[in-house]
Amino acid sequence: MRAEQAAPSHYTGDKSEYVRAMFAGIAHRYDLLNSVLSFTRHKAWRRTAVRLAAPNLGDTVLDVCTGTGDFAFDLLRSVGPGGYVVGSDFCAPMVSIGKQKADARGHGQVGMMVADTLRLPYPANTFDCATVGFGIRNVADVQQAFREMARVVRPGGRVACLEFNRPTNPVWRPVVGLYERHVLPRIAGLLSRKEAYEYLQASIQAFHSREELTEMMKLAGLGNIRLKDLNLGSVCIHVGSKL
């Protein structure tokens, strides 16, 4: 089953609207849940993704499906005082929280806006780098999302995808699966909406394989694609360069 179809059994209708409403409902607890459910490891995963995406000082970069903007602020540290970061997401309540962060610590170098990753409102060849962290799984058309990210990046620029995946090691796969199916939703239910993290587990299990994501990136016009597994293989980074 494809990620475009992934959702709990009670899901009906348009995936984009379902995901938008779901994240709007957990926006106020989103940052807390990320830290609790990943044991704060999400910060190290993002730092690794930034290092592999390799933005340079002074670059202009884009983070799509940015949520509350944490990936955007990690990128800001790499582009330095002369750089600029745009964080975009189609969920307005998440972007609103990101704007509050940008006002407090963005130094005028982080712009947050409501935008759909499948129809990015930016001209072609605008950014030096584009990233997505734990968001590509939630779009209605993964191939189109990669096409849009590649379109807005300059030739030679990088596109980086940080996302959950299934461990390839047969020893760790059931251990990780047990946590995602049983532990994660129960903890999330104590702090926020359990439904959102039931969806998380279902969407991970139905998501595209590493190999399928690689092929999608190639079809989007990206080459020199590199992969790096993290967290026992339950997290994977893909990085490609625009041809």
C-alpha cells in the first residue's frame, strides 16, 4: 500500500484535508510530543540531515512541510548571518507557532508562510537547497512533492528528505514496530490526540521503501542520490542534487 493511501481505518475523504485538520489539532503540543516520543533524538537527526544537505554560508534555503519550523532554525545556523530560510507548511496553526519562534529568534532571517508543497508559490531555480523533515510521508502525492522541491532549487542545489522508514535489519524491525504500534500511540494519547499518532504508525508502515524514494527523486530530476540510515534504520535521509 502506498503512503498516499495510508491512514487509520476511520479515515475517509481527502488525505490533504485530513492531515491538515489533524496537525491543526495537535499544533500546540507538537514540539513537546516530538521530544518525548523520540527521546529528543529528533534534534540530532535534523542536524545530520542539515550536514548532508550542506547549505553554505549566505545561502537561501527552503524547508517544506516545516510544521512549527524547527528544521528551518537548524538550517539558519548553517547559512549564517548572510543567509535566509523560508519555512512553508499548509497547516496555518503550525505556521503560526513557527512565526512566533521566528519573531523571537529568527533575527529577520527566517520567513514562515502557509503554502502547499504540491504547489509551491516560488519561481523555479530560487533556492540553493530544499529540505523536508518527517513531512513527505504526509503529502497526497510524494512524486509531485519531489518535483516541486527540485523545481525551485537551482541547478546543482540539493534536495534532502529526512523521514521515517522501516528497518532493514530483521532483528530490529519487530522491536521498532512494537514501539510504533503500541507504545507511541499510548504516550501520545496521554499528552495529545492519540488518533494523530495512530496515523503516524499506519503511515510509516505503508510508506515507500528507500529504493522507491530514490527512484522518485531521480524522476524529479535529481542525481547523485545518497542515503543514510539513523536510529536502527527507522529513520532514513535521502539527499540528491538537481541535474
